[in-house]
Amino acid sequence: METAPPTGPTNASKPGIDTLKQLKQAEVDGESSLKALLAEGEKGIAQLRAEAEAAVHAARIEVDRIRERALQDSRARAEAEAAAILAQGELAAKVITSTAAKDLTKLRDRLLDVVAGEFRKNGSRPEA
């Protein structure tokens, strides 16, 4: 007796479908993993960007603080130097003034001696 060939799916075609299903599932799983990795990478980049911006902001604040301190120090040094120069100038002016006053006093006295000499009885005049 001869048997008729089976009309439904055969055992040989069933492993092919299972393999296709496995491949499709692997593709879906791979896409899922890829999307998760991309999302994780984007999250990491965003975090690094935020950290970099925070570091730049902190560095700017520190630079501003250092610059302000340097300006204050420079002003203080300049004011101290200006005060020292002014003090030296005032001292020099006092020395010049006192020396000039002494010289003027001497000149006045000599001039008065000359003029007074004109009125002396003996008529002798001191030399100017």
C-alpha cells in the first residue's frame, strides 16, 4: 500500500520557521539593545556637557575673584607708592623752603647792612 504524501506542513519546513522566528527575535532584541545603548550614550554626553559647563562657570568665578584681588592689591601698592612719593616731595619742599628762607634771611640782613651802612657816621659800607 502506498501512502499519500502529507498535505500539511512538514517536519522539514518547521525548523526553517523556527529559525526565522529566532532571527526576528534576535533582530528585535538587537534593536532594543542598540536603542538602550544610544539613550545611555546620549545621557552620558548630556551629563558630561553639564559637568563641563559647571566647571567652566566655576573657573570663571574663580578667575573673576583672582582678578579682583589682584586689582585690589595693585591699587593698594599704587596708593602706598604714591603716598611715599608725596611724603618725599613734601620733605624735599620743606628742605628747600627752609634753605631758601635761611638764604633769604641772610640776603635781607646783608641788604639791610648795606643800606644801613649808608647812614653810618663813618660812611664805611660793608661789602654786599
